Amino acid sequence: MSLPITEQPRTEVAWVDVADLPVASVRYDGITQDALVTCIDAGFNALRAAIAAGVVVPAGSPLAVYHGDPAATFDAEIAFPVVTALTGESEHAGVVVRPSVLAGGRYATVTHVGGYDGLGAAWGNLLGEVGAAGEQPAGRYVEVYLTEPTPDTDPATMRTELFAPVA
């Protein structure tokens, strides 16, 4: 089970229903944007170690879930959807990997193609569409990373799916 990702990027906002999604997660509470890259790197390193150890069996692309206002202090989960929900916590690369669930519901979604520096504007556009539809964001924001950044990756080709649940 995973989030509904289309083969071609979504250039217009779409509304999708999402079932609860079990994930293997590394959680960071009370962080700011300044700490985000460090948290993402450490979280994905721990998750990759858990995958290599056979503890985590991914069922889709890596993702991040932001709880609260990402422009202020917020909580973040760095995660992979999993084939089977984890039954407990384990430590990998010095970081605790734990079971979690991305709550299902109605989500607005769109694709951002380009570097991570354009994500703020993409989120602004998506949330503007949510408001224009008369909906309220639920206070969680999900980014699904379909392109792994490497030193050789052209940022203009990177694809990130944005999902905003509505209340």
C-alpha cells in the first residue's frame, strides 16, 4: 500500500482519498527549517540501515511528514511506507526507527518538478488551491521524494509529490 502516485506529474491539484498507511519512521519533535536537512539526512541514513538489516521492507518511495507550521517550530517524520507494519522500535545508525501511521482521509495533491528550493512556492500554490476550494488544511504536510538527490542529479528534473490532508 502506498500513496496514489501518478506516472506523469500532476500539474493541476487533484483530490484523492487515502487509506491509513503504515510507515517506518524517524521522528523529530520541535525542529525548525534550519535543522531540517540534518534531520532528513540522519533519518534516511537510519532507515536505509534498517532496510539493509531486513527490519524495514519498503512499499513505496521515501517521504517526510511535517506536523504543524513548517515556517515555525514543527515536528517531522522521515519515513518509508512499509509492506508490513513494524511491531516495535529498533535503533539503526544511532537513531530510533519506529512504527507509525500516515492517517488516511481526503488529500489535495500536486507534483513539484524542480529543486527543493522551489518547494515553498509549490506548497503555497497547493494550499492556495485548498483554500479556494473552501477547505482547511489539517496541519500535516506530506512530501514524497520520487527522485533521489545525488551529486549528478539535475535539480530541474527532481520530482516531489505534495499531499495536504484537509480537515
